[in-house]
Amino acid sequence: MNKKAVVLYSGGLDSTTCLAIARSEGFEPYALSFDYGQRHRYELQLARTAAPHAGAVEHRIVQIDLRQFGGSALTTDLAVPRDRSVDSEIPVTYVPARNTVFLSFALAWAEVIGAADIFIGVNARDYSGYPDCRPEFIAAFEAMANLATRAAVAGASLRIHAPLQYLTKAQIVRRGLELNVDYALTLSCYDPTPQGLSCGHCDSCQLRLKGFAEAGAVDPIFYVDGENL
Amino acid sequence: MNKKAVVLYSGGLDSTTCLAIARSEGFEPYALSFDYGQRHRYELQLARTAAPHAGAVEHRIVQIDLRQFGGSALTTDLAVPRDRSVDSEIPVTYVPARNTVFLSFALAWAEVIGAADIFIGVNARDYSGYPDCRPEFIAAFEAMANLATRAAVAGASLRIHAPLQYLTKAQIVRRGLELNVDYALTLSCYDPTPQGLSCGHCDSCQLRLKGFAEAGAVDPIFYVDGENL
């Protein structure tokens, strides 16, 4: 019998690849998405459609209201930066404590379904400089989680898997293609059109396009300025 | 100028005392409550009324949907136990990963308002055996939080204060009375009547009544079976 794992799943390139990796390692993926007032709402619609195709045995979308705290371009009226050079500076698209909040909900669901494994598609190489994507953060969350739950008290140990952590975007794309991930059903853009076309200019689009280019593969999704720009 | 602190605040005896302690230590309390589908909805109504009286400079109620995960008598149709002997076994009123989720939101708000301090009224003595009330859990959360945020990257250090951690319920009541906490505006019951009368028999009522009795004080709230039973 396969083991259950909660997989944080946004419907983007990274989390979809992460879900495929969880499956390839013999886990039954329980996909968890968040409606956190993100401006890129099309992402959630797509996630709902794509989750079963990606192999999720269940998919939940949890509503959380991070908007009332403000502080991020992804949940407020701040402009999403275009053609920013992706460096180590933390951009305005950072959502305060987002991965901490997301992993906390994953921990709650894991406890209820009896899963001892959580997958998160964070990446410490081609990433946007978010503090809660760093390996030391993931390790600290795991240590905390192992003190937080009824299962932990009973001696079970919970593991946070971050299989993309040390991969480049190109390596992630290559790994996903090996696992037959259908990237046509993924979306990475922070600022897509209402029809779901990607802008091609936000941090996330830039990283995605660079990843496909370096992997020597064609990105099957559509961009505002024409396919693959 | 006072320093800002986020205070987890349910409107109960512990968190109200905790808020008073934060004020007494020179903090401006930003009170944070959660609407997590708890059956004791009267608690939130009371919290809304009581927060300014308790000295909160702001009060937010965040909606989160822990119900869709199930697993607790506080958010599902499981019966709340009555007259249970309060021992070290984890009861059905335990909500999976609750304090992890609550502290994660507190961390998000703290980051947005620029607070470096979070107060939580957990208690490791007269408590219900919840794993996420233990000092080692709080310490692990603090360690994780210090890696999670933009402020952490900038070198700021965040502190989780749990001033009730080593106090008995009687000591909590005494400390609160010294600080002029109005316990008439607090509610602890897991299963109050729609009018807000406390049942007197759930774990939380039992601990509260024992606390007031041992402190030699009168609990000013009303119980179903008559004042102070």
C-alpha cells in the first residue's frame, strides 16, 4: 500500500513537478492549495482542473485571508514588478510568512489523515530570494512540527520533503518531463490575463522561461506576447 | 514609545491575562483571534466586545477553515466530553496543529506591522495535554520563525512570549486580578449555551473553576447550573 503524503500544490511548475516526484517515490499525494486572496485567481481554477490529471488522490483548497494583513504585491494593489533582475533582494511579491502558514495547514491535514510526509516545491537556487524557501527554514519547520502534534507525542516522526531544493529550474523541468508532467496544465505567472495568458515579464515567468530554455524544451503554455515570447 | 506585540487572543481567561501581561511589560497589544469554525461561537462575539476593554490597540479576527480537515470535537459534531478527569491524555477537543496555525498567522501580522514580539497564553501546568502547549514546542516555533521572515533575514530576532507557561491556573487568576483584568468579560467554556452561559463540566470550565477556587477568588461569569456551580 502506498503511503499518504500531503503535497503543497499551487498548480505551478514547481509544485506540479513536486507532486510527480512524490508519486514516483511511492506516495499517494493529497494535494493542498490555498485561496489566499492572490490576484492571480486563474491559478486556482487551473489547479482544480489539473490536480486529478497530476495524480492527486484528493485535492483541497483552503481559504485563508492573508489580505487583511496586507504587505504583498500578490495580495494587494501594489504593482507586480516586470523585467526585474532576479537577484537576492526580497521582492514586493513576497507574502509575509506564507510558507509557514501553508506548511502549518499541511501539518494539520497530515495529522488528520495520518500522513507522516509533507512535500513542498521550494527551491533554493533559481528562486526569488524569499526567506521561507531556504533549506534552513525547512529544517527548522520540520523540527518544530515534530513537537507540535499528537502523532509527534506518540513518537511518530514527520518529514518535510523539498525535492526541488537544490535543483536549477532547468533540472526541475527535465525531471518533470522524465516523469511525464503535462506542463500545459501548469501556470507560473504572478499576473496572468483573465483568460490565463502569462505575462512573460514577472519574476516567475522569467524563471520559468529561462528553465525551459536551458532544459532545451518548449514551454507549452501561452504568453501574452506570443508563444514562448 | 511602546513596542508593538501581536497577542493571540481568544477572549478566554488565559489569553486575556496574557494580553494584560503584555501591556504591563510595555507592549502595545495587537490582538489576533480566529474564526476556525469552533462550535463555541459566542467566544468570538465576546472577544470582539472585550478586546478594546482589555487594552488591545487593534483586534483582527481571521477566518480559517480547519473544519474541512475534521478531527476535533471543537470543530465537528463529536461530543465535547463532560466531567472528564483532566490528565495527560490528549482529548478529542484537540484541534490538529492549531497553535502552529495560529502562531503562523501571528508571525505574518507581526511581520507586516513590524512587531518583533508575539504573546501566546499557553500553559504547561494546568492544561489539557495538548502537544502544542509544551515549552519545547514554543521554543522550536521561535527558532523556525527566526528563519522564516524578511525581518529575520535582516537580522531582527523574533520572540515568542508565553508568560503563563509555568503558572498554575490559580496563579494566572491572581496575576490577572493584580492587573485589573475584568474576568466578567472572558469566556472559557468549550460548550456554552447560545446565551453565553458556561457549562461548568468541560475540561476548560473545570480548570477555570479550580483556578478561581484555589486563588480564593470568585469567578464573575455565569454557569448553567447557577453562579459558580
